[in-house]
Amino acid sequence: MADERIVASFLEQGRRKCMDYLIETHQGSAQAINMECLAMTDTEIASWCKDVAIELKEQIAMA
């Protein structure tokens, strides 16, 4: 349920904001992320953002 809310939150921000988030969190170069996202749905991109957010939260908790 919490995961669904995170995905919904990213979906509300829109595709471009999600892609910017992935670039800013260094998930790859801007060009690589743009190319990969071309073949993805908005929900898939938002889910990727959710996974990155959870991973970053865990890294911060362990620091």
C-alpha cells in the first residue's frame, strides 16, 4: 500500500519531473535515462523513481 502511494506521488509530478529526479540522483547520464524512458510507461518510470527513493532512504538510514 505504501509503495502504491509513493508511485502515485511520482505520477502526480509528471513524466519530466520523474526523469529529472532519476538524473539528479545519478541513475545514469541524462541521455541514457532519456533513451531508456522512451520505451517505458509513466507508471514504469514512477516505479523506478520509487525504487530509487527507497534505496536512498535505506542508504541514509545506514549512514
